[in-house]
Amino acid sequence: MKRPNMYDFLAKPLNGPEIESRSFAIIDEEAPAHDFTPAQWQVVRRMIHTVGDFSIMERVRFSPEAITSAVQALRAAKTIYADSNMIRAGISQARLQKVHSGYGSGSIVCYVNDGEVAREARQSNLPRSLLAVQKARPLLDGAIVLFGNAPVALLEMNRLVIEEGIRPALVVAMPVGFVHVLESKEEVTTTGVPYIVLEGRRGGSPLAVSVIHALCSLAEAGQEEGKER
């Protein structure tokens, strides 16, 4: 019987932070040449760590002010809106509180499971994600808005920006799927708001979470530069 690999690990054990640090070092060593700024690379590197795939580098786009605007928002403990409860559950309160002690359980908002939103969705035959963004409208100016699941919600966010002048501090546009995904991501890049976009059909809640965690690290370290790629 083959000796279990666990014994190799136990011979040279690593704790969680050491494993993460070693993972980032491997990514730095193996990544192809790129022109991301150091701050942008911290975001992209954590995204790569999340999916284990360097090809994602080719699809990440930053607006010129994205990182600076996001870091300033985090330092001011601005609201974070998520398009799914998976994002809400995945964001580390400890990371947020290292940036600003004012962050608490109510700082991350998701209305997808709100009772009022659910009733309106049944009556209107519209997605809850769209109606959840509408309910969150009073909170979105100056907020960090995360989309990892619902492209229709991103479309509504874009409409609010275009027609009603809403201006989030950052839109993380990474919904995954096949319907309305491409156009929702393309449109947000034309609205004039700060954005980090993953082009194409890829995305997902874990990637959106990885972005906010990277931004927390940047905010804690005092790094704010970000130039359009």
C-alpha cells in the first residue's frame, strides 16, 4: 500500500498563513509577463490563487481610479453591497476590521433573500437580484458593489448609474454565466464609475470575494495606485 502523502506534509508542516504565502510566491514565480501595477497585481494574484488558473490574467481590467477609490472607501467603512449571500458570507469581517473598526455585520448588504424583494419578484416575474439592487439604491452612492452571480443585477446597477446618477466607489463586475453576462460587463466600463471587470463568461462569488480581500490588504498596507491596463 502506498504511503499516504500526508506524512510528507507532516515532515515539513505549514500553517494556513504559511501555505497562502507560499502559494503567492509560486504565483509570482510562474506568472507570465504582464503590465499590471504592483497594486493591481495584488488583486489579480489573489484571483489566480482563487481559481488556480493563470489564464484569468488576460481578462482582468481596471479603470484608472479603481484601486484608489476602493481603498478610500474601505478606509471610510463605506457600505459593501453583494449580489449574493455567498459573497456576503465569504467576506472576512476580520479583514475589514483591520482596515476600519467600524465595519460590522450590517456593513455588508444583500437583499436577495429579503421578504419584500421575494414577494415583488413573484408578482412581477422579474429576478430577485434585480429587485434587490433597486431596494439597495439609497445605499449605493459611495459603496463598493460586488457582482459575482447575477448579470441582470449588474445591468440594473448600470442603469442606475446612467439614468439616476448613482456613483459607487467601485463596481466589481464578475457575474458568471451565459445570459446577459457579456453585455453587462461591457456596459459598466462605459459608465464612468470605477470598476474592476473580469471580461467574458467567467466569474463567480469566490472571485468577487477574492477582490475585496485583496483590496483590504492594499488598504491596510497603504497602497493606492492603480492605472488602466
